[in-house]
Amino acid sequence: MNHSTCFESNNAVTPHAMAAIIIPCIRIDPLTIKCVTKSRELFPQAEILVLADVSDNEDIVEKLASVIVTGPITIAKKRNLGTQRTNRVFIAFIDSDAYPESEWLDNAVEGLHQHPEAAAVAGPNVSPHNEPLSELYVGIALKSNCCALNAHILKRKGSLQFIENAPSCNFIIRRDVYLALEGMDESLFGGEDIEFCARLVKAGYRLLYIPEVLVYHKNRRLFTFIKQRLAFGGFIVEAISVTSSVELIITLLPAFFVLFLLTGALIPFVSWWKWVYGGTIGVYCATLLIESFRHSSKLLYVPGAFFAMLIATIAPGIGILAKCLKLLPHSKRFYRNDD
């Protein structure tokens, strides 16, 4: 992307000088340190705010960023607090377990200048290089639209377009718009980005997807991925209680599939149901197998990717039903990116 449009009169000032990078985390761990270090190296004129539950390792990043110790508040409240603490024109949200590509923030700010009709921009959050196998399998699964909303553009580069939802691990917005919408819902422990995007679009604002606005986002290990997806199901229920959108309704589908799986108990009593049940399970497994082959760069990865896709499609449904039945532990206990 050409950055000369709005900044050619002063070569000393870069697009990212108008932005603040907000990084919420539980503690300042090695992943957070990497995110801060890369952000400062690539965008020296940006303001960087780290909002952590506790002050562990604060001294390591305090020369690179402003550290705000918040206590155990929601990630939405941390983002709101960070936005209130800066006067920069643009707010760039990135997760503490992610790190930016070399022109991430400059591309985002320039995109907002070139498209005044856009209130916010987002882009892909792709797997880092050289991941351990367990994380690699999860990354492969999340490339499939069967497992993640808009995976065809959010987990790999797509084309420039307006979209209606994007995760806050890679989300840049005009500060005045964010404040006008009163920020993210601080009562939500997850799904706050889905809820915020629904309000953004409902209010008449537009969200622009720019493929060059790219970050590398760490994937969970398989065991942690199970916990994350169960928690995600609980977050869906909480988010729907606040607002509704097409994206939220779609995320309820795994719950209906889990309910369908339970109807296997009817087969001994309704003989013909075995054909419906078996046929549906066959199509489901064949679809995931095809997706595993399609997104795996090596044949060796297919079994692990298939297992990760099973988790990605079934665990949220279990989480939704468990939340509705009040059987799911508080999601904050196991929805973490620092383990």
C-alpha cells in the first residue's frame, strides 16, 4: 500500500504516529514482551499501552510502553480503559499472544485515511511460523470456514472488502467512533468483539477488511484449544443475551449439532433413524476430512488437523448447552492465552 498520500509533506511523520496500540494481558509474559518489542521496533512513533492484571515483569517493557496494572478485570474493560488513557486519533487493538507484520499499523492508518467511509479496519490473523505440531493442527483447523467465521479472509489473505465482523486481536478503529459507541461491553468475559461489531454495524458504521493489515496470532495447544472452544460456547450465550446478529446466530449451530448427536439414542427404538443419523455423521466426517486435506501442507498433518476440527465444531456446542443448563464453570477460569 502506498503511504505517501497523507504524509508526503512531512517525511519525519509516519502514519502510525497518529495511533495508539493497546495490548491487554493477564501478566507480562514472554508472548507479551514479544508483542511489545515488535510493536515498538516497527512503529517507533506509536503510543503503546499494556494493560495487565498484575505487575509481573513490568520493568522489562516499561521503557517501550506505558504499563497500566488493572487487576482482574475483563479484556473489554482493559480496552476501554486504554482508549480513555490516550488522545491518539486511531486505536489499534492487538492480543498479547500476537505480533504485527512489518507494515500492519501504517497500512491500517493509511487505509482509514483513504477510506473515510470506514470507521474501522481489520485484517488477517494468521499462524506464526515454526509452530509446535499441536498448535499447527489447531491453526490448520481454523483455516476452515467449518471451524471459524470468515476463515477464508481472517486466517489467510483475502481481497479488500467491507465486512461485518472481525476479532479484536487485529482491529483498528477511529477513537471518536469507539467512544461514541461507549466502547466494548465490560460485562462480557468473551465475545465482546462480536458484540461490539454488531453494534458498530447497527449504528451505520462500516468495517473495512484490508489484507495487508496482518498480524501473527499464536494458536492454542490441542488440550487448551478444547477449553477455549468450550468457553467460547459460553461466551456466545452471554453475548446473545446482550445483543444479536447474524454472526451470533450462526455460532449457535454447533449446539444444534450436539443435540442431533444425542438423538443416536433413538436408533434402538426408531429403526429408520439410523439411516438419517448415519448419513449425516458420514457427511460431517467426510467434510472435515476433505477440509483437513485441503488445508494441510503435508499428508502427515491430516489426522491431527481432523481431530482439531472435531474439537472446533463440537466443543462450542457442548459449551453452549452447558452454559444454558448452568453446568459450565465460569469461563474466565479456563479461557486464557497464557498457558
